[in-house]
Amino acid sequence: MRDSAAIRWIALLLLALAMFCAYIFMDILSPIKDLMQTERGWDSLAFGTMQGSETFLNVFVFFLIFAGIILDKMGVRFTAVLSGAVMLLGGLIKYFAVSEFFIGSGLEVWFTHHLNYIPGFDELGVSPFYSGMPASAKMAAVGFMIFGCGAEMAGITVSRGIVKWFKGRETALAMGSEMALARLGVATCMIFSPYFAKLGGHIDVSRSVAFGVVLLCIALMMFVTYFFMDKKLDSQTGEAEEKDDPFRISDIGKILSSLGFWLVALLCVLYYSAIFPFQKYAVSMLQCNLTLTEADPSTFWGGNTVTIVQYVIMLAVAVCSFASNFIKTNKPLKYGLMALAVVALVIYCYMGYMRGTAETIFAVFPLLAVAITPILGNYVDHKGKAASMLMIGSILLVLCHLTFAFILPLFKGSAVGGTVVAYVTILVLGASFSLVPAALWPSVPKLVDEKIIGSAYALIFWIQNIGLWLFPLLIGKVLNNTNPQGVGAYELDYTWALIMLACLGLAALLIGLYLKVVDKKKHLGLEEPNIKPEA
């Protein structure tokens, strides 16, 4: 089965679709932060605390390490299905928390009077709850914690599954394709979460989460189908399931003694902390800084049909731009697809402007990333310059956050000007999002011994999760502390929150500069291509 390109890519598609569904659920409430404030009473602190809870168990209960052990002991098949089930369980809990069924229930009373003080965690300032936090946000946080355990387990398992099916073949291309499809989940979430919340003219935020839960059911089905494909592969090869080397405590000392590892790990946590937490607030930030007039629901631009049409056009942008990277000989077809992608992107942006909604504007975020990820990965493979690419990505990150903080507000009152600035900045931020991962992850094997690469990745993921837990919470606290009490959902001042994120990018740039110096001095090979030309 592995020798058949079609079957290999079907296995990849199953894994990629599962992660696509998981990515949608991760940010399912992000485009409707304003509705969570008006419908459920979640202020920025409650919203940020709940969003940060996703990685709480991975960080403070070390579930990320346990997930690696489960994968090692039980293998890819079992862990894939388990991760899908855990994600679904967490999703169901989160759905109940934001649904009408929770209001007035015994659970609402219990959560109101409990979890206001967590011994130890409160003293350290890392509790996922706080006194006065809405009961629905507390229970949603519990569900999101469980979902986060399954999602992180799924991420590790999917990477291992791709290696198993594509080892010795187009592994890098397969991983890049999986990442590109998963990132489309962000755009899908931005378009459809508000669509379901406002469906029929009656606002119900639980419908958005229900949409995400349905997708988690599909993700579980994808993993179950993959289970049988993978089992069939092993029966054909006669091999026992391939399993990763276990995470050994003794490996930690070897890894932590590497300066290069520390620089890459710090760069990782700084960069991703300025991207993923920002996604959770981006729509709210645009709502507060753009002058948009939402289209009349009785017209085409305000109706339900336009959502489907715009999503189809978005898929055309993604498919055409992504496919154009792999056409080497037929140049008319290659450039034709690129031109079609550009035209479709312009149409998509125009439709977003006409609809007058911030979520459809931010949905362009992953589109440029999907288009250039294969180009950047191929460049690093054949030309190198990974350290330089990390620096360029950090510079773009700083410029984008500063643009959102200081330039975008200048266009308040100009619908066209503000929308153009927003689109360009979001697309550039998406390009930055491709630059850093394309250079970052392939660099790790150059910094640590081959036998402990798995342990090194586990540590980097754990360090990264610290930032993904902390910064949604910090953004919420900054917003609460820099805005007057009782300020409306569309009147928040995001300046200081964006400055904080820009500082993360600046710190990442400084570490990138130092990493390049260390690379030149110690000959780590970060600027060298991954694929060496044959002599």
C-alpha cells in the first residue's frame, strides 16, 4: 500500500482532514468574542483565561510528555483514535458550557461557587480560573483543557503517521501539505463561526460550537478509517508498528546543554506566542479599528448564500496557489493557476469588504501562507539560509503588529482605506507565519544528536505551550487594564496589547541575530541547505 502514491496520499488526506477539523475548533469562539461578551458576559479577561486554558494541562500537568509516552507504548493507530475521542469529549463539554442548557442548571450553580481559588496555582498566578469568572467560562475552560490534550496528542501522532507512510519518499512535501490544509481551518472558522451564531437572525453562540463538535466527530471518523488502513499496511509488510524512542529524563541534560537548542526553543515560544494568541483576538481588534457597515440581511451581501460563495472562492485561491508550486514543466499552466489565484484573491477581498464583517477580512490570514509554504520549504531544502529566514519572519511580525497598533487606527472613518491596510497587513503576517516554521523545524536535527531528536521536539513543544497558555491570558488582562470599565465590545483600545506582541517579535529578532552569530561561530549548519548536492 505504501508503494502506491494514491494510497499514500489518501492516508495523508485522512490525517490532514482530522487536523483541519481540530484547527477549526481551536479558534471556534475567536470570531465571536463580541457575542460572547454580550450574550454570556465574558469580558476580555474571562475570554482570554478560557482561551489560554487549552494548553494548561499540557504545560502544568506535563500531559504533552505523557502523550509522547502513550504514542511510544501504544503506537500510532491507538493514539490517533484516542486523541480524536479526547478532543470530542472536550468539545462536548465546551458546547454544553456555552449552550442554553447550562443556564440555570445545577452545574452553573456549582461552577459559580467553586474553582474560585486553586491552592498553589493561585499563589503562582497560573490558575486557569479566578474569582468572579463566569460559570460558563469556567466549564468551557475545563472542556477546552481536555480538548487541548487530545489536540496536542493528535499533532504528535499525525507527524509520526506521515513519517511512517512517506519515509524515504516525499516526506517534507507531505508534512507541508498537511500543515497547509490544517491552516485553512483558521479561515474556515473565521467564515462559518459567525455564520452559524447569527443564522436565521437569532443569535445563539452555541451553534458555532456545535458546528465545531460535528467536525470533531468527523475527525474521529477520519482517525478510525486511518486505523484500519494502517493496520492493513502492517499486515502487508509483516512489521510490528513503528514506535518512537521514549522520552528519557536522561536526555534532558544533553538537550539543555545545547546553546543552539535554547535559542531555537526561545525563538519558537516568542514567535508563536505573538501569532496564535493574536488569532484569538484578531477579529475583535479589527472590529474596534475598522469602520465597517454590515450588509443588510435582505440583500445578497448580507444573506447566507454569500458565505458559501466566498468560501468556495477562498478554496480556489488556496488550491490554485498551492498546486502551482508543483508544476515544473508546463509553464503556461503554472502561471495560469497563479493568475487565477490572484484574481480569486481580489474577488474574495472585495466580497469581504462588501459584507462589512471583520471575520471575513481576517480569514485571508492563512491564504498567502498556503501559497508560499512549499516555495519556502523547497528553498531551505536546496539553498539553506534558515537563520536568515527566521530573522526576516520576525521583522515582518514586528512591522505587522505595529501597523495594527498605530497605522490602522489612523484610517478609522475610512472604510476603504482601513480595509486595504488590514488586508495587506494580514497577508504579510500570513507570509511571516510561513517563513518561521519553514526554517525553524528543519533546524532542530542540526542542533541535537539524532538519537534524542524526539525528546528535543517534545521539550520545544512543551516550552511553546507555555507561551500559548500565558499570552491569551495576558492580552485579556492588558485589555482590561488599559480600557475603562464597561467599555463596549467594539470600543476596546488594542494599542498596548499589540505593542506587547510586537515586543515578542523584537525579542525573537534579537535571538535570531544571536543564533546566526552562534551558527557562524560553531558551524551548526543552519545556513546550509538540508539537501546537499551530490559531488
